[in-house]
Amino acid sequence: MKMNDVLGLGKILPIDKLLDILSSVTSRLSKPYFDRKDIDTKAYEIKKLAEAKAEEMKIISLAIKENYLLTGGIEYKENSIGITSPKELSISKTENSILINPSLEDRTNDRIILQQAKKQLNIESITAYAAEELKNEPPVTDEPVDEDWKTRFFNIAEDISSDEMQALWGRILAGEIKQPKSYSLRTLEVLKNLSKEEAEVFTKFANIKIVSVDTSVIYNQDNGAFLESEFGITFTDSLLLTELGLIASESNLELSLTETNQVAQTNALFIGNKGIVLNRGINTPKQPINVLVFTKTGAELSKLIEPIPNENYIKKICSSFKHPNVKIEYGDITFLPNGQIIMNNNVEYNE
């Protein structure tokens, strides 16, 4: 059995798996590290260290600016010392004191210390978000997270500094811990290079994702007219996501429900926490609708965004499958741990 196999069934606690991952990429940690109070304390300490170092650098740079001719052109730029000349600094006198200008080596060391402190803070903040995601999760598979994946993830994570993006990357780490191979290396690279504007466009698409079996699609029955009028999604937006490799470039793609012969069928479509159930009687013909299809990378990234169900959108989808042999219902969906799906607050579509 592997590490802390709590059930003897190849299952371990998510937080143990997170600690095991961190032990291979950073310093040894323990469970109390992830207590919210401890996380905030550590983050605060590192933040203050970084702020103090930055303030020190500002003071030094101000003094250097006052001795500009002596230094040959050294100035403070965005939390770092910009050097326009390799000239060494010496002791200089001001009117009331003696200023000892730091050497190039000292300034370099200060910069490296500040950078590494920031990188460590970024990693710890992201892993804290991952711990929050995992704290109430049941035991997960003991399948290890791929070594190359871990290396790539933390190389990217150390440079993620905004709270919003740290939360997003924390969710990715948590998702990979719960189910390895959830996010490919390609997906990590695409997300790393995604601009804020591109992310906003992608979010519009992910908010209306329809899941059918293992396929993620977007309703496009009328060649984008409804998407633009209801959600402001334009043809240019679709082109952008195609160029980014998040939406399939093929046109005229369909989500098709096969014809029923001697056996009735029940099909289900999911949009976030809403579901559409299609009870298709015997001798129902094939029912296709035109869709945009998420690529593998797009589908993986879309899992980070919880769709916002829109009733007009749900009714539009229902209308595309309207047929005398088809009973259509939609409502709230609950996914149970055993894989069972329950729908509550059912509404029958009759429009």
C-alpha cells in the first residue's frame, strides 16, 4: 500500500497527497501549515519582508540618484535597481553624513533575495488555495501526480502574483490531486500565456458549456445569432478562441441524438448545476443540433469555471429537440458521490 492508504483501497487523504507533492518541490511541511491562521501569518511575514526589502531598495536608489554622476546612472525601477553602467560605487559624503553606497554584488544579492521571497510567497499562497479546495474532500486516488507535471506547474506558479490567478492555479493543483491527468502540460502553458482579455472571452463561452457524456459543446443552431443577442458572443470571439486552440476549428459540427427504433432512450445534457432530460420514445428520428466544440485544452480549462445557467438558453436548447415523441424536462441537478444524478424542481418544457 502507498502513503497513508486510509481505506486499504488505494485511497488517501487529499491533504496528505498535497503535502507529499510539496515535499518534493519545496521545503518539508506539515498539516498545520495549511491552517488558515498559519497561512495568513506566513504570508504576512513574507509579504512584510518583501515590502521592507523593497523600501530599503527605494531608499538606496534615492541616495544613488542624488549621486547620479558618481554612479554612472543607476535608478530604481519597479521594485528593482536598473543599472545603466557597471561602474563600481564608492563611499560618498553628503552635507551631514557619509553614505556608503552598496557594491554591485550586494545589490545583486538583495535583488535575488527579494525575488526568491516573492516566488516562495506565490507558491505558498497557491498551495494554500489548493488546501482550501481539498479540506472537505473525501479520500482520493493514490495515483501519483506526474513528475514533469509537478515541475512545470511550480515553475509557473512561482511567478503568479495576483490573488485571482493564484486562486485559479490553486484549483488546478487541487483538481490534479483529486484526479491526475485532469490538466495536461499543454493546458498549463495555454493558461500561463492567456491574457486578461482572452480569459474574459473564454469565460463567456465556458459559462454556457453544455456537457453531453464526455463532450463539451456550445449551442450554435442559428450560426451564432442567439449567442450574440443573449450573451454578446460575436463571430470574432469564436475566431479568437479557435486561434488559441480552445474551440475546434471545424465548422458544421453537430451534437446528435440517434434515432430510436424498438427501444426508448433517455438522454441528459448538463449546464452547470442545471440539467435537461430528454425522454425519447420509440421511433423518434435522429435529432442533431449545430454546436461549437471545445478542444481537449478548452474542455480542461472550462472545468475551472462554473457555468451560470440561463433559462433562456436552456429553453432554446429544449426547443431544438422538441418532437411529439420526446418528453423534455429541465431542473436542478445534484451529483452524488456514487455517480448517481438526481434532478429536483423539474419543469416540463411545453413551449
